[in-house]
Amino acid sequence: MENKFNHKIEKIAVSSIRQFDAEASAIPGIIKLTLGEPDFNTPEHIKAAAKKAIDENQSHYTPNAGIPALRQACAAYFNQKYHLNYQPSQVITTVGATEGIATALQTILNPDDTLIMPTPVFPIYADIAKINGGDVVCVDTSADDFVLTPSRLEQVFAEHPEKNFKVLVLVFPSNPTGVTYNRKQLEALADVCRRHDIWILCDEIYAELTYSGDHTSMAEIMPERTILISGLSKSHAMTGWRIGFVFGPQDFIDQAVKAHQYMVTSSVTSAQYGALEAMEHGQNDSLAMKKEYLKRRDFVKQGLEEAGFTMASPDGAFYLFAKIPAQCGHDSWKFVRTLAKEAKVALIPGASFGPGGEGYVRLSYAASMDNLREAVKRIQAYIKSL
């Protein structure tokens, strides 16, 4: 059979992050600091609400965009935390932020539309864009401390006049760097995007894990052109529940719910009732986790710096993006494989995150302090042995 598979799918690789995590898992005694997986449990009151929903036979379809009470509570929660002005009708409950990203890009991209992607960044956005027939222009931000500047963004438009630019992706706080944007930086980028008449897709899933001041959402600054992606995986330790949210202008939501409907119908009903509890009574659930993550960040950052690593200031999320010491070479894949084999610590190679990532490694400190202490000890010993 010729043309047996979709050529766009054939060109997409399986996540190298997941591949290396599986590879490292086979090493006895390995400490994995690979995935963005909170080591905390979901708060008890959220679990109880989901159990109650199951007991009360809440096992049927919900409206495609989510149960009305959840959409209302979600709008109120985000409006209060981030000074937004969303109506419940401007929210879609998705199967995690990942499905939210897929829904958003499927909704706005036509064939040959171009997505601008500052890198290093989690690779999901580019691959979803390509699956939907879009083109991608990567912008290496490593020379600017991993922040996209307005001048660099303007340069992208000037260098590619033939491109039909449609959307800029911003991920902040960032996976993998932990770097975030302040209000002044966002306002300057918004001005550029208005001039060039493009969307901004903002993945702010780590907003509640911002350490230096309060998180500012692009949806406050430019609501008419912002598609906001968020969810409960990181803030409420609910990765396996697969609850995300897409916010946007009403005309966008009216179209996006179609893509969402034919992709998944709706999110899991009992998980939505757990999410409702999180939105109504879990406004402060992330505070204890955030406090612990900050302790871990400072401990690991100091330990890596003592070993000879350098890194940009990680002001959010739970990652360190560290430059490999010179004596270890520049090949991040070679470094992480050797480290896993000889020191039994698994990190993610910076090359997995696109241009600007080679020569770095990503470390997730969403792990217990016991594991982090031992991992730092092993890394320091390995570097010293060189």
C-alpha cells in the first residue's frame, strides 16, 4: 500500500525526553530528575470530591466545553488570581494542557501558516503545528538569557517577509529554563504582535510556581489576541487527572470548541468534579508546594554551581537549565548518557529543546530532598573525577 500513513505524522519523532527517561529507567539505582512530574499527592479535598462524584453516578457525558459550574469557577479563579476578565463562556475544559495546545493550534492554523517559537522550549508546540500543516520558525534566545526581546522578534519578521506569520508561542515560567517574563517585557512583546496582527499562544501552566514577585498573564495585557493555556497538573499535583483549560476571545472559543469536540468529546466527568473542588476551595493549595520547590531550587542550584555548572536565573517552574562544565564537552546527549551510566543520575539533554539548548542539561527538582541531595552528591563526585 502506497501512502499508508499520514506523511506529517511520519515526520514527527517520538519525544526524545520520554525516550531517554525510559532508557534511564533500565539502569539499576538510577535517580531520575527527568520528567516534570510533581512528587506531591493531589490534595485530599480534591480526591474526596471526585470520589463523591463517582458515588453519585456522575459518570455520563458533560457538555463538550465542560460542566457549567466548573467553567464558571475556573473563570472566577483565574480572574481573581491574575486580574483577568473572562466569562465562563470563554473557557474550555480540556484533557490536560496538551490537548488544549492541540485544540488551539488546530483552530487557528491554516496550511502554511507560520508559528514563531522561541527556543529552547518543550518541543510539543512545533510538532503539533506541523501535524496541522503549519510551518515553524525557531528563535534562539540563549544569547539574551533565554528571553525573547522585542527587537529579536521584529528581526524575525524582517528576515522572513515571505512567511504568513500567524502565532507566537510564549511559555512562561519556562520549561526548560525556569525563566519568566515581567509586565514590562510582556507589554513590549504585545506591541510588536499587535503591529503584525498575530495571535499569542501563552502556555502559563507554571504560573502558580513563580518565585520572584507575582505572575503577570499576557491575557491581562492583550486579551483580544491571547490564547491562554493552563491547567491543574503542576499547581495542584494533578498530572494524571488530565485537566487543562483554554481561555480566549469569544470568537476563538466558538471555533475551538469544535476542534475539542471532535478530538475528545469532553474531559473525564469525575475529574471535572475534582477540578471544580480545586477551583472553588483550592486557591492556596499550591503555596506549600511552592515553598518546598523554592528550597529545592536553591539547594540544587548551589550544588550545581559548586560543581562548575552555570545557569540563567530560574524564577519559576521546577527546572534548572544548566550549562555543562567545559571539561565535560558540549554534547548534551553524550553527557547525560555518561552521567546516567557512571553516576546513576538521569537528566534531560538540552538538545531536546531546540536551538540554543545544546551544551545544556535540564534538571527537574520536582523530587524529594533525599533524592536531590544524593543526586547532587553524585554529580559533584562525577565532575570532580574528570
